[in-house]
Amino acid sequence: MVIDVLYNLVDKAIEAIITIIIATFLIKFAKVFIRRVVIKPSTYFIGSERKINTLNFILNWSTKYIIYFLAVESILVNFGIPVQSILAVAGVSSVAIGFGAQSLIRDIITGFFILIEDQLAYGDVVRIGAIEGTVETLSLRTTCIRSADGKLNIIPNSEIKIVTNMSKDYKRAMLKISILYENNMEDIVRVLDETLEKFSQTTEGLLTEPKVLGLSEVGEDFVAITVSVDCRVGEDTFEIESRMRKFIKENLDEAGITIRAI
């Protein structure tokens, strides 16, 4: 009798292992199928690489968890554990888990609208609250941001209130140049215009011509002039700002214009 029970358990364990192997194979097959049959044709009418990457990630994520769910259900049924009974118990216990479920539902609903409105995409550089970094994982429940120091920040979607997306359409590099009053304003503007024109001719990745926005601050002994330029998504604005700062400093020094700060 005991031997029969053990044989039965071994058979069921082997079947469970086979189910897991099949599920793993199906997940790998689904990834290839999605990439070749769904994603590749989509590039012709979607166009945007960020949207393609996000679509690929979401389809793979959804398919994986559906297959896992079906595999677990099959294993439970194989071991004689009625799934209906588990769902019934969950129904009786719904009051106890209701508050947790509400949070989960809020995460999923918020995640759905984030995706459908294209607020974020895989690989975007974003700021969510005090966290800034690159979107590494994007699902219906959570968003994972890899910050510059290498830390992975996992944010429930329902906690996302304000998103600053620095990878959408274009990025803007800006500098504020503080110049002492002793300098002539007309000479300053003329030199800056000439400098920015040279800078645009020698710098790649710019979408617009660098321009002088005008006076942004008036201090006790200085005036601050702001310049800006729009850059392609993917360009390092810090690097462009650094090069533009060096370029402006060298040209203003040659023109004999005294800089307080830049």
C-alpha cells in the first residue's frame, strides 16, 4: 500500500517536472515567436524604437506569467488539489486580503494607463519623485529604475504621481553665464552669437541652433545670460553642456570679456 502511494507520488512528481520543462520550452518558443511574428512586422508601422522595445517587453512578460499560471494549475490538478476549492477559500478570505488586493489593482490600473499613454518606455531616462535613472523593467505592476550609482529602484505603479521623461522627443542643454557689469552688453551678445554658431558647426547631435535666451538674472555686480540648445534623444546633455561651457569660456576670454561664473 505504502509502495503504491510512493510510486504514485513519484509519477506525479515526474509529470510535474515534465510540465515545468514544457512550460520553460513554451516560454522560449513564445519569445522567438513574438520577436519574429509580432515585433519585426510592427517596426514598419510603429516606427519608434522605444515603443517597439516596450511592446516586446510587455508581451514577453505577459506570456511568461500566463504560461506559469497554467503550468501551476496543471500541477495542482495532477496532485489532486482542486483549484476550485482554492479559489473558494480565497473567496471566503477575501475580506482579509481585500486591502492588499486593492493596492495590487491600483498598481495594475496605473500601469495600464502608463503603457497605453506612452508615458514611459523601456530604456527611457526618467525622474520619478526623487529617483532618477534608466527604465530597466516596465510591467503592469511595477516600474524598475536603474540609477546612476547602479542601484535598482522598484516602484509600485500606484506610487507614481509625477514623471519627468528626459528621453522623449528631445533633450535640452542649458547654461547660465554670469558676466560682470564692466563688460559691454552689445559686445557680449555679439560674441555669444558668433561662439554658438561655431559651436553648432562643430558639434553633432544637435536638433536646433544654440541660441541666447536673454537675461535670466541681475545681481549686484553681474548679469546672467542663459543659452540653450535642443539635442537628440540619447545624447549626453551633460557632455554637451560641458563642451559648450568650455567653448564659450575660451571665446569670451579671447574677446576680453570678464566672466564671473559659467
